[in-house]
Amino acid sequence: MSGGLRLDEIVACLGGVLEGDGSVVVSQVGSLLSAGEGRIAFLANPRYRQQLQETQAAAVIVPPQFSDATPLPRIVHSNPYAYYARVVALLNPPLRRRPGVHPGAVVHSALPSSASIGENVVIGEGACIGENVTLHPGCVVGDGVSIGDDSLLYPNVVVYHGCIIGKRAIIHAGAVIGADGFGFAKDGERWLKIPQIGRVVIGDDVEIGVNTSIDRGALDDTVIGDGVKLDNQIQIGHNVSIGDHAAMAGCVGIAGSTRIGRRCTVGGAGMIVGHLELADDVHISAGSMVTRNLPSPGQYTSIFPLEGHQQWLRNAAQIKRLARLAERVTELEKKLELREKTS
């Protein structure tokens, strides 16, 4: 934002408690280490308290317990990291293309005058494009697609026919919404393709990362709830349902017909096999493989601890012996029980 904002203007817009000189102007954010004149930094982790003493920032955002730990002008808030995120958004509003349709676009549906349609965009018949929607160059929107108000699709996003995208969506470059799910029936040595006749239905305030793929439903719809955040290169199979405000890091894979609850998180490269149900507030550690239902909230991890390769080989060999060891323990328990009865 040109010229920046005064601290008292930021507090008037975002809340929080201002301590110190509210006339200080900040034009950008920075870390405690790198911030200098005209920048605001934040302290979210007590480990960095020493950096708070040394920072050259013009102002800082701090939690209440550190409100007296610096003489700098400061905004006090219970969640400084979330407050920082709002300040970043306030100082760096998204760049929007001018409304209008580029001459190189191919459009077969009526559009509101507020929409911005870039070069080489293709919009099929019967599509419903909301107010202030921005389609960057190369996007393809299929027949009957609906895109809600204020949504932003970056270059080369493809939305297949009939899919629905809610309001304020952000879909990054190369994402594919509504391609066929992996549906085939075995017929002797051959595979018969099963037509995928469902849709993808995406709620409001969803963000989808670069090259992420969300398959359309085979029969029922694939559903992505409100506020869901999906990182880059994620694969979501057909008929999957993801509850509101879930978040998933890069390279996650979710097989078909899995139902994931509200507020769940999945760390990078986590894998979830098909036809499972995860309760609300389930959190999967990075690299974990989920192979069963998780009916209770909590943190789940299936990663074998990292070891040097030779140590890992020894541990893996022991794991292979566990089933035999369990059988021997069971036999010994039976013998011990029999001895106790006869003694």
C-alpha cells in the first residue's frame, strides 16, 4: 500500500491494543531480524524474545505477556501471528486485473461487467460467473460451471463441466478441478472405464494450490467445505468429502470416497487410503499413511523414526519378527496359565 498506514489506523481496522506512538507509519512487514525503518515485525514464539530486544523494526506486534518487553511502539494481541497475517493482507492487497474481456478470450456465456477475463481464456456455455471474478490467461471454464463472487483463478486453471466454486476462492496456476476420478471395473484382463457423473462442489473462502487435482465424483459429488486450504500438488480422489476449515500441506494424497471432518489437518506427503472416515479435529503428521478409520480427534503419526541406515535395517529386521514373537508369547501365557491351574 503506497505511503503505508499509521499504527492507530491499523488498530482501528483490525483491533488490538495500541501501546506507544500511534502516529508511526509502517509500509511493510518484516521479521524481527530483518525489519528496519517503516516495517512492523511480530513476536509469536517466546524463543525469539532476544530478537525483540535487538530488532530495528519501527513497530512490533506482541502477545500480552510481552507488552512490557520492548520500548518500541507496539500492537498487543492474543494471537500475534494471526494479527500479522491480517496486517500483511492490509498492506499488500491482491493485484486485480482490470474488468473486461480480452479480445483473445472465447466466451459462450453472459458475464457481469465487473469480471476480468484474460488472454486465451475459454468459458463454455451455461457458465455462471459471479461479480468481480478474475480469470487469468489460459483458464478453461467448462459448460455449466459456477464460480462465486470475488473468486480468483490464476493462469491455466481448468474447471471441468458442471463443477461449482464458491465465493472468494483462490485457485493457483495449473490446478485441475473436476477431471475424471480413477474409476475402472475389471473385466477379465481388461479395465472398463466407469463414466464419472458427479461434480466437484467447492465452498466459500477455499484456497487451492499449484497443480492440485480434485477429481469429480463417480456418482455423488466430491465436496470441499468452506474455508478449506489445500497446498500445492495435492491429489483428491472421487467422492471425497472434506469438512469446513480443514488444511493440507503439499503432496497429500486422498483416495476415493474418504470422508474427512471439520478442522482436520494433514502434514506434507500424508496419504489416506479410500473409504475411510476421519472425525473432526483429526491431525495427521507429515509423511503418515492412514489405513483405518479415525473416529476420535487428536494427533496421529505412522512414521518410523529416522535412523542411520544400518540401524534402520536392524530395527526393520526385528519388526519382521514381531508376529512370531507374539505367537510365542501367547503360547507361553497358555502354558503358564495351565501350570498355575494344575499346581
